[in-house]
Amino acid sequence: MNIFFAAHKHNILIDVANIGETSPILQQASDITGGTYFNVKKPKQLLKYTMCFTLGRASLRSAFPSPSSSTSIDYRASCHCHGAPVSVGWVCSVCLSVQCHFSPICPACNTVFKISILARRGRKKRREGN
């Protein structure tokens, strides 16, 4: 994700011509940078779509019709182990990868996390009043 924000900061558009399954990360990239994302139903039409939707400068793109995006963009993080979007997950503090389940060893960077168990505090004794 950081690379998409860096591209946006430097006014670089990321255009995506998707031929296979929908890719949430590429949808996010094109949305963050102001580029276009479109699905190509037939690979023979790839050149046509590319010529129509991606060759113009950012200032000229509003004059041309853009591909309709009927789906909303899913900004949930993708799980490192399965690639599926997760609403709640665990994040490695070293490499910032997201996992869908807790693991004491990060599967991305092999960092070992020490798990400290809190000691139970004893009950407070009541002071009896005189």
C-alpha cells in the first residue's frame, strides 16, 4: 500500500486492465492514485480498452468516458497466508503483514513474538474501620 501512496504523492497514475478475476489490491491502487480500473471481458479487446482509457493525461481524462465501476472498492486488508480480505486480524509489528489468525511466529518475516502472561494480582484486603 505504501507504494500506492508514494505514487499518488508524485502524481503518478496507476491504470489497471484486469483480464482475470477482480483484484482488490489493484482496485485500491487505481483508486488511490486516480487511475482507472477496468475489466477486459475479451482479451482481443485489450488494445481497444488501453487506447481509450489509459493514454490520456490526468487533466484530459475527465473529457473522455471512463469505464463504469459498478462495484465499490473493498479497502479491507488482505490476509498474508490466504490472500482473503479480513475485517479484523493480527498485524506483525516488524513487517506489517496482516494475518487472519494469531501465530507466535510471523509467516512473512519469521519474527518470533514473546507472549507474556500477566500474573494474577491477589485480592485487596479490606481495612476494617474502628
